[in-house]
Amino acid sequence: MAEAADIQGISPAPARRWLRRTVSVIVGAPLLAGLLPGLLAGPTAHAAETGKAPTGSRTVAVSLNTLSPSAPVEGDTLTVSGTLTNKGKATINDAEVDLRVGPRLSGRGEIDDAAKRTGYVPGVDPVEIGGKYTLKVPKLRSGISQDFTLAVPVDKLDLDDSGVYQLGVSLSGRTSGSAYEQVLGIQRSFLPWQPEDTDSKTKLTFLWPLITSPHVTAETGSDEQQTPVFANDDLAMELAPGGRLEQLVSLGRQLPVTWVIDPDLLAGVDAMTGNYQVKVGDTTVPGKNQAVAKQWLTSLEAAVEDGKVIALPFADPDLASIAHRGKNVSGTLSHLQTASEVAASTVETVLHVKPSTDFAWPVNGAVDPSIVDIATSAGAHKIIARSDSLQQTDNLPYTPTAARPIGGGTTAVVADARLSTAFDGDMSKAGASTLAVQKFLAQTLALTEQAPDNARSVVVAPQRIPTASQAQTMARALQALGQGHWTQPLDLVAAAEVKPDAKATTKVPRASAYPKKLRKQELPTQAFQDIRTTQDSLNSFRVILTQPERVVTPFGNAINRSMSTSWRGRTLEAQQYRDAVRTYLQSLANEVQLIAKSDVTLSGRSATIPVTVQNKLVQGVDHLVLRLTSDNLRLKFNDDGAVAQLPVKISGGHSQSVKFDAATSANGQAHVTARLFTEDGTPYGEEMTFTVKVSEVTPTVLLVIAGGLLLLVLAGVRMYSHRKRTVAGVAADDNGGEPEQPSDPASDTGPESGAPSGTGEKVDR
């Protein structure tokens, strides 16, 4: 944002202060002309290129770990503590640690410039306070670190008018290779000085995001409660004491912030309060962090009770990816609409507060016309942009108010880019955290001083998923502002209603101006095509279910998660999540299938052919038909011809035998195809084929067979009679001529066989 009139008038300093600074400039000027190019080029960079140890004012790394108070007032004592580390090869002797304060910086641009400098620049960096406030360091060996603390009363800092002052801590000393004392290390920061309230305070809106990456899968248990299945138990780590989300809630509840919440996070944590499962390889195990989830939700509910809550669409869909790569894929916009519709009810159900759903937040606040169109199509009328996207094109001498109309009844709430990015990077190191806090405070004070009589509204939209250390640093900055005298808090809803500045830009940048780095991180078009394929499969599956909501809800949520902003920079993980959703849906659909059937043999002109349909789902299926199709027109089903179908309705965990009447007019065989269809004619599952063989027995053949059987019977009777007479004659001879009484004939039939019948299936009439 252009700020041509950042330079403000500076009141004359006292003679003593003027003399010290003048002497510093005079003494340093001859050296500065020759040394400045080399200093700005950076000995450290040169050392890194050559592999040599740092020299000059980068020999010692100075870290400012604490600076208290961050925004001092009259009567305070400024305490600075940190660490000195000798990066050089030689021991440093007779060193001194000094605090350097001044000069007063005249605007936000000078703050940026001062922050970029790394080495000591004579005539630019202020002289040391000196005297009894100097800390002696007799010896600092190579590679050794040493802590230090400096405490100086504020009235000894020669602070004049209110404003932002450059602050530095330096170490001066001698090494064996130098004959004179020199500055061997320096670290700069900023000291905001505003001992009294400003005439008009800047209204500051700070967004506090509660967003995480997807953790819940599309899978659920088969029980009545549909126990949710989590991809892992990482969410519990974020919720546990000291975890990222726990820190955000415990810190945020003490701060004047606007909560920006992804409803999917609330739904996931709420699911964890009951029974849940966690995937471990190819199996699942019971989750054990119910207490952690309950405690976090209780704390969050208390924190937002009197605050302002903004609900993003469910699962925080990537608006830019949808606008640039997904909007032309059918179904994508309807998913975004659904994600927006369920946002309010989810937040209200879990937190018992009514959120605002009127805001859209593209990644990094970067906008173009297509992103604005997508956001408004989902119901948003206010878009959180950023000043490095919606850039001021003229030389406006101050930072304008955040809210501004961009046409079509839409308001862009333009967050300040400098303030919003102040906490990027690794804040786990105390030195980095302290510098970030001081720079943030300096920028807010400088912003206020740009137009002291023009009270403006400024919005801070930090990184979407802050780490725990970033959250702690942001909290420190806001706590320091609470003790300051130049800002006052304002929630986002109120900030969007502030009267716009007539001079602020309202032109949305062209699509070509969208940052290339962000464009490379977008979900590919293939991702949205995968989502469409999954949705089509879901649509086909749901129509056969007697309880479709048991499938539609978890898969609908999973599809929304597939479009999450959190997938940026995680292409492989995003693909794996989409594949897992699609694969699991297909496995469920395959639970309704045809049982493989062997070939069938008909022994007459007509018969009944059964085909079995199996349902291994826990719920019933309906609205299905089973269709048989014969490639032989002489084989007809149900008197309808070569194609016939019957309805299918099966309870959960059961099978149904669907019976077709078959008739034929000739011998031979036919190939029959069986397949399930939905009632609207959409094929369901895989088809199954089997062969029907027809072997008809004619009346002539039957007469021949009957005659043959009769001859066999007569021959058997004759043989039996002859045998009986022969046996009777022999017995009469043995018994003196008396015939033996006849006994029952012995059976000539062997035992029944238990062996399986031959292959194929014979169907009799």
C-alpha cells in the first residue's frame, strides 16, 4: 500500500540528544561512504559462500529473548535480556554489551527498512546509552554462548515525542586479529513510545482462526450410532494441554479477538467425545481421548460465549481452487453451497452460539473476479481480502479503513498485509518471537500516527493454521496492545460496517495478478473430477438404500473435506484422501451383488430359473430390479421374451432368490446375462453370465423308453420264477420231498451314494 506521506514532522530534540547524534553522524560519515556498500552486501552472506566464519559486526549473534515492557510508559524500567553467541574463530576480549535507542522512525516504510538491516552501520545506528548501563563481558570464546540482561530506566533513554524508536543491543570488543575495539554484533528491534492516549485510536480487528486439516474419514461403524472412524489420533494431540488448538483456545479466551471457525473441526471434536475408532494400518482400534475432546469443547464454549464467531463453510473449501480449476466440473458449486448451508447449524449445535456466515476468506486474502464470484455464489456478501492483493494504486498517505464496497452489494474487508504476516515463520525461538511482537507494535503505532485525526479501522488476518508458538506470540502482541494507548478492539462484523474511505481502492485485481506461488498450490482439475466421480457413485448407491442418510451424510462431509484449503502444498495426501473415500464407497456398493451361478440344464420345455442376490449391508435395499437377457430368442422368460426383469427388495444381511419362469421351443443352449439395475435403468454392479442347456424328451422317445422298461420287467419276472422253481426242487430232495416255505427276496440295491452330483444345475419341470 502506497504511503507517500509516511514521513511525519519531528519535534526538535533537546540539545544533548542532538549533539550526541550529530557527533555520531560526523564521525561515521567518512567511514560510511566506503563501508556502507560492503556492509549492506553482508559479510555473513559472503562468509556462507566462502565457508569462512563471520567477521565484523556479524561475528557475534545477538538474540533479544525478552523486552519488557513491550510498550513502556513514563516511570518504567526497560529490561532487555538475551543471548550472545561467538560465531567467529577467535576469542573476544574486553567486550561490552550496550543498549542503543533512537532515532525516531518517521513511518511504516522506515520500520521496514530498519528491519532489513543486519550489520552495524556507523552513522545510521544510534550511539550506545553507555555509563553504568553497560554490561562488561571480559571474555567470550569461539562457539560459546552467554546470556545477558540490561535494565535501563525509561527516563534515561532520551525518548522525545511519541512514536516508534529504533532499539538495538550491540556487543563491542576486540579479537586477537584487531588492534582496536569495534562492534562485533548487533540486533535491532523497535520501541513504541506512546505514554498517553492518542487523540483518536485505531480500531483493530484481530482474527483468531480455529482451523485444522481433515482427520475424519468417510467410514463409520455398522452400529446404530455409526461410530466415526478417524484417519489417525493426531487431532487429540492438538487438543491436549500444550497442543496447538488447546493453546489457541486458552490464549484466545483472554483476548479481544474475532473467532473464525471451521465447522468441520467442531464436528470432529464433538464426535471424539463419544465412541470413535482410529485407523491403524488395515484395522481400527477404539479411540481413548474422549476426556480431552470434552474439556476442549467446554473451554471453547466458555471462550466464545460473549464473543463474535465467524463460521467458514464446512471443511474450509479452497475458494481459489474452485474458482480457477473446479467451477467448470459439474457438481463442484453444489458442494460449496452445501458446505455453506451446514456451517451455521453445526456451530450452533456444538457451541450454542449463533455465528455469522456472511464472510468468505480466500487463501492469504488474495482475490480476483472469479474468486469473488464463487464466494458470493455460496452466499457470502463480505470477503476477507488483503492489502497486498487489493492494492492501493495512488499515493494515499495513510492506511485506509479496511471495509470498502467492490460492487454487486459485496464488501471487501481488506486486512493489512504487514500486520497479517507479522507472525509468519518459526516463532518457537524467543528471539524471533520478541522481534515479531515489537515490530507488530511499532507498525500499529506508526499506522495510527499516519493520520492522527482520522480514526480508521484495521483488520489483521494471520496465517490460517497458526502453530502453538505463533499463537503465543500473537497473544503477547495483543496483550501489549491492551496496555498501549493507540488502539481499541473491534469485532469483524462491526469492522465490515464501518464507513468506507472514499479514497481507498475498490478495484478487484485481474486474474493475471493472482500470485503464481498460490496458483501452483491449488487443487488440480483432476481433484474435482475425482470428486465428481465419487458423487456420481454415491448418487447411484443412495437410491437403493432404505436408510440413505447413513451413507449420504458421512460421504457428503468427506467430499467437502476433499476440497479443503488445508490440502495446499500436500498434493499426495490430498490424492490419498480422495482415493480412500472413493474406494470405501465402492466397497460398500459391492456388498449388494449377484451370487455366481453355474450352468443350467432344462429337461423340458419350461422350468424355473432362480438367481440369488446377496445384501451384506446392515440396512435393507430396495428400488432395484434384476434383469435377465438371453442371446437365444427361443429361450423366453416370464412369457415376455428374451429379456425380463423382476423387483428386488432385501433386508440387511440377507439374500433373495429371484425366480424367473423360462420356456423354450427347441433344444440347444443359450447364454444368459443377469444384471442389477436401479429403477431408473442405471446399471448397478457387475453383470453375471451363465449358460442354459435345453434337452427336450419327445413322445416317441418316451414310448420307446416305456417299451424297453416293460421288456426288462417281464424278463426279470421270468428269471425270478425260473430261479424259484429250481430252488424249490433242490429243497424238496433235501427234505424228503417237502417244499421249503419261501422267504423274502434279498435286496439287490446298494446303499445311496453321498458323493456330489456332476457339474451343472438340472432344473426339472
